[in-house]
Amino acid sequence: MDDLSSHFYATVGQLLDQAAVGRLQVCVELSDGGAAEGVPSRAGERLDAELDDTGYPHHVRVGGRLVALDRVRRATIMHPHYGQRDDGN
């Protein structure tokens, strides 16, 4: 794995860890065109604790779906009040 890819996966791992701590929803788009949306599992709740050279496990649960980090194409964190505006719109 090249340095740029390693940095991407480490950044995705950090994003998912922080979202899990704050119980924030994320959406991850996968290389196969699929997607997973929901609150990621916390580090201690991960199914596959085997770490790779980025320091993060190979898999994490997002919204109940097992996601391989090396299949993540894009990761988005959602505002906790998404869709809820004070002005009623």
C-alpha cells in the first residue's frame, strides 16, 4: 500500500473512531457501489481487531453492516441535527 492510500485509511479510521465516541452518524460509500450508514462501532466493539499498518482494524460495523476499511471510497460525517432546521424548512 502506498503512503497516500495508507494516510487515507488512517484518516477514515480516525473519523469512524471519533464518530463512534460522539455517537454521530456517518455514511461510507464502498468501492463496489454500495453504502453503509449509521453510527460506527466503538474500537472495543469491533468484530475484527486485527490491525494493519495504519493502526486500525480491517473491519468496522457501520449501522450494523460490516465494512472493510480497504473498500471505503468516501466517508461522510453527518451533522447530528441533519434535516432539523429552526425555521421549519
